[in-house]
Amino acid sequence: MEEADSFSLELKAPGNFFLKLIARGKVTVFVFGGVIVLVGGTVLWINYSQQPTFLPAEIHSQQ
């Protein structure tokens, strides 16, 4: 498997929803109304909130 640099993304979706994530590889983000779908890559950290201030949240991914 090819090792890629991790990247961070922060976006504001309609309805004052804020999404912040750190991922590795190619991640495609789809936003359908209030539903956010992530396709591909490995998500290392994600936070989804209605507030612009984020508190740490963990994701435990299967290895």
C-alpha cells in the first residue's frame, strides 16, 4: 500500500454544520443536505458539529 501524506480539511455545510477531519490518501467528500459521506482514504480524526469550536473526537478505525 502506498503511503500518502495526511491532510486536514475544514468546511462549513449548509445549516451551520461544521466538519473537520484529518485523513490520509484520497478522500472524496459528498454533502447531501445534512448528510456528509466520505469515500476512500483513511480518516484519522473527524469532528462534526453545529458549533465552529471543535472539541477532540476520536475515530477507531479497523486496521
